[in-house]
Amino acid sequence: MDSLGASLRERNSLRSIDLNFQCCEKITDEGLSNLSKDLKTLSSLESIKLNFRGCINIKDFGFITLVECLTTLSSLRSINLNIDDCRSITDQGLSDLGEALSRLNSLQSILLSFKSLPLSDKALEKLGLSLGALNSLQFIDLNFERCGKITDNGLSYFSEDLGALSSLQSLNLNFKDCKQISDAGLDSLGMSLRERNSLRSIDLSFQW
């Protein structure tokens, strides 16, 4: 990724970037770490879209390096991150992502996809706590399809934090095939959504 990184460094006035590495199985933590260092130089960046779906050799170390780079991009308004099927990314990686997001006070739109990751309630709770601190958020789209360790407890904690988002206009949540979620979790989510008068669009999936 060195050549790509060099190209990015030469364009530090970029406002938007879209990088698609889907199913690039030879991308490793080292390559992702090098890319992250170069992304840090894009201080004017307002929108970032990164697709690492199926990059099975990315682990927590590389992902956390990427996450740390996001904290330096204080102008970010939109993040779109896909790490579907990157099954070596764990609760620790997602907790660090949440911590990074909580520092980006200009964020208005977040699209995050974690399909088939081995995430637990702890990760969902941490992410919810971080998102709940971002009063500027207007659009949330989260995909936890086939994250089978998530239970009612995780969804309940997450739902409580959603209640703090007074500017939220659109909410998309996908918990398809999360078979440990039951009526209790849905009730917690429903109670939280009742308090969000700013919402204009809701799309929820719990199919299995």
C-alpha cells in the first residue's frame, strides 16, 4: 500500500475518499497500519468510505491503528466503514472504534457494518455509549447481521444510549440472525425510540 499512501499524502486537501478493498485477503495489519499513517495527513477530510469486507487477515492490531487515525480527522462529517467477515476483529477492536468516534464532534452520518463478527454485548454497549455522546448525529446505519453472541442485554444498553441523540433523523439497524434477541430486547429498543421525536425514518430488521 506504500504507493497508494504516497498518493494520498500528496493530496492533503481532499474532502472525500472512497477506498474499496473487498475480499483482498492478502491485506494484513502491516499494510493497514501504513495506510492509516497516510490517512492522518488528510486534515480536510469530511467524508470517508472504507470497505474491508472479507479481508480475513486484518486483526485487532491493524484495525485499531486505523481507528486511532480517525481521531485525528476532526473535520469528518460522514464515516462509512465495512468490515463484514473480518472475523479476527473482536470486541476490543470495536471498543476502540467507539472510543475514537466519541471524539469526532462534527459527525453527522455513520454507516458501520460488522456482519458475522464475533462481537458480544460488551462491544455493542461500548459503541452505544460512544454514539450517545455525539449530539450532532443525524443518520445511523448499523449492521450486526449474524453477530450471534449479541443478546437482549446488549441491545438494551445500546437502546438507552440512543435516547440521548436529540438530532437523530434516520435510524437503520440490522440484527438479522441474532437469535439471542427476544421480546425483552425489542421492548427496550421500542421504549427508547418513543422518546426520539426528531426521527423521520426507521428501518429495523430482526429476521431469522
